[in-house]
Amino acid sequence: MAPLQSARRRPAHRTRRVALLLITLVAGLGVLPGVAVAAPGAQLNAADMTLLNGVRLAGLWEMPAGQMAAEKGLSPRVREIGAEISRQHGVLDQLVVNAANKLGATLPTDPTTEQKGWLGELQNATGARFDQIFVTRLRVAHGKIFPVIGAVRASTRDATVRKLADEANKFVSDHMAMLESTGLVRWQQLPPAALPPAQSDSLVAAAAANVGSGGRGAEVSTTVVWLVFLAALGTAGIATYRILRRS
């Protein structure tokens, strides 16, 4: 009787394995595409990433720039706002890092080559020349990121990016006002507003016009998702066939 029981159990055991495998395949049909859409960063586009990268890069060079101003600025006002801008960028940097972690996005870890050049310029300057360079460089940089924040805030579909844009807007507005309070802003030398062509309402064009590409979107390709899924489906199908054949 034992061999009979064993023989009966074996087909039943295989039948259960086949059933479980088929259930997994059916579940995969509904779940896998959903996971791809809901994956961290899946809703981000190039404009969203431009904002994230822009805010991050601003902090990477403006924090040390502000610290330098606090230490070697000639004007008491420059020293004061240097320390405050550095402090506030520390707060903003943490906000953008938190947002990126939540979205599964990767951020820069070093300033750009251009930004490193600005820091070198500040390191080599002293006295009134330092104050002028500090105010000029930071005011121009804030002027470039400011319209990008508004453009992304108006059109992003991601709530986390929208919240970051609101927070960044407050900081950038305050920083421009502080820099302007020094009386060192050379208004005639500020670059003109960079806007997309009148016939284009592209958010990406507006962002690129002000800060460049800034980074790649974190979108998940639908084609890749389906290729992976079909490959998994094919592998599972072969396994199912082998199990049925052995049965």
C-alpha cells in the first residue's frame, strides 16, 4: 500500500506544482506591469530631474561659497548673508536628498567643473573683489534656477517634486533678496531671461534653456518591462512543460 500511496502522491504533488506555477504566471500578468509603473522614479521626467539635479548642484557649491564669504568677506553684510545662505542650503540639500531617496533618483555628488571654477575664483579673491565676485556669481546662479522651479512646479505630475519646488522657491527667493540687499548686484550685467520659443510650451525646453539638460529622466521603458516579463513568461512556460511531461 505504501508504494501505491507514494505513486498517488507523486502525481498529486506534481499537479500542485503545476497549479502553483500557473497561478504565479497569472498573477504576474497583473502585477509586473503595475510594479513597473509604480516603481520609484517611474513618474519622473527630464524636467523633474533637472530640478532635482539643479537644487542639489546649487547646494554643493553654494554651501562652501557661503562659508568662504562668512570668513573672508570684506563687508559685514556679505559675511552675514554668506553664513545664512550656507546654512539654508544645508537645509535645502537635505530636502532634495530626502526627495531623491523617496523617488529612487540618483543625485550628483560633486559640483560641476564650472562651479568648481567659481569656488577657485572665490578662493583666490580678497577684499572688495571677493565680495563682488561672491554676490555676482550667486545672484546669476539663483536667477537661472528660479524660473526652472516655477516651470516644474506648474507642470510636474509628482507630488514629491511639487513639494520640493515649493520649498526651493522660498529659499531661492530669500537668497536673491539677501544678495540684492548688499547693493553689489550689477543689474545691467545680468543675463537676459532664457525662454523657450514662443511657439513651444515644452517644460523640458524651458528647463533646458536655463540650466541645460541637468540629468536624465528616471523613466522605466515600457519595452524593457515587457521584454523582461516575456522572458520570464517563456522560462516559466518551459518549466511548466517539463513538469507536465514528467507527469
